[in-house]
Amino acid sequence: ESGGLAQTAAVKLSEMGERTKQLGTAIQDPERQRRIILVIVCVALLLDNMLYMVIVPIVPDYLARLESESEQAHVSSNSSINSTQNENFDLQIGVLFASKAILQLMVNPLTGTFIDRVGYDIPLLIGLSIMFVSTCIFAFAENYATLFVARSLQGLGSAFADTSGIAMIADKYTEEPERSRALGIALAFISFGSLAAPPFGGVLYEFAGKRVPFIVLACICLADGILCLTVLKPFSSRT
């Protein structure tokens, strides 16, 4: 009986190995690989723009709650002090929102040079990794400084992921009609991410708390990174 079980297990493992081999062969098919690359890039762009906009309904309210909790002992403050505090709070929110774009603007020219040297795969994976870390920090941040770090890191990740992703699409789709169609799809995901993120974040924040929207985005980012590693194999040609 034990011999029969061992034989059955061996057959199952052999079948799994054969299916894995077939899947690997299918993935390496140029046309399918192009489509998977388009999916990877579109998801990366979607995540970047969702993370860019998802904080709009979450962070101001969350920081306001933190501010009110820290100032409960100063309820008797006069109106002029309250007015100054409100102005400072608005300034903090503005700086936090802008930090992503500022850092991305500074890093974008450098990522272009880096991509020219190492190709598209590694920068895309670096961008997804940084975005994953940024999203996790957003989820567990409990003060303004940590949120600022997370937002700035997102700008760094976006500079790598966005630039390499768009360039990869342009490189893989050599025919002009196909390239235009692929870039159009990618840009549509950018718009959809910006459109869907505020209601997505607002609803989950209202009913599940601050962490849940970011954890969901982090899980999607992790899955996209694993797909990138599996399909593109960015380090295989360098080992």
C-alpha cells in the first residue's frame, strides 16, 4: 500500500512538473509575453495613481483626528491660536501631497539614464518594490513625519516604475498601431486609478479603518512584483 501511495505521489509530482514546464513555455511565447508585460505595466500605473489619490479622503481626516487628540488638553486656547493652527495644518497637508511630485520630478531624469544602462526590467521591479514599501508605511504610519516619508518614497518608486513601464511598452510593441493601442490602454489605467481611488479609499476608510485600503493596494503591488519576477526574470541574464 505504501508503495502504491509513493507511486501515486510520484505521478502527481511528474504531472505538476509537466504543467509547470508547459506554463513556462507558454509564458515565453513572444505574443503572450507582450500581453503579460502590458498587464504588469498597467497594474503598476494603476497602483501608482490609486496610491496618489487614495490619500485624499483619508490623510486629512486622519491627521485632523491625531491633531485633535493631541490638543485635547488645550481646549481653552483662544481663537487666534486656533486660526494659526488651522493654517499650519493646511500647509502640512499641502506639503505632504506635493512631496511625491517634487521627488519624482527630481528623480525622473536620473531614472532615464539608469534605464539606458540596465534596461527596463530591473527599474520596473525597483519601482514596484519601493511602492510596496511606501504603501506598507502608509498603512501603519501614526504621525505626520512617517506619512511624509511614505509619500516621498512613493515619488521615488513612481519615477522608476512609470518611466520604465512606458518605455518597455514602447520597446516591446514595435508596430505603430499596436504601440498606440498599448499606450492608450496604459494611459486609460492611469485615468481609472485616479478616478477610482478616492471612493475606494473613502469607503474602506469609513468602514474598515485607515490600514485596509493601503493593505489591499500593497497586496496587489506584491502580486504584480511577483509576476514581474516570474515573467521578465530581470536578474537571469546577469547571473
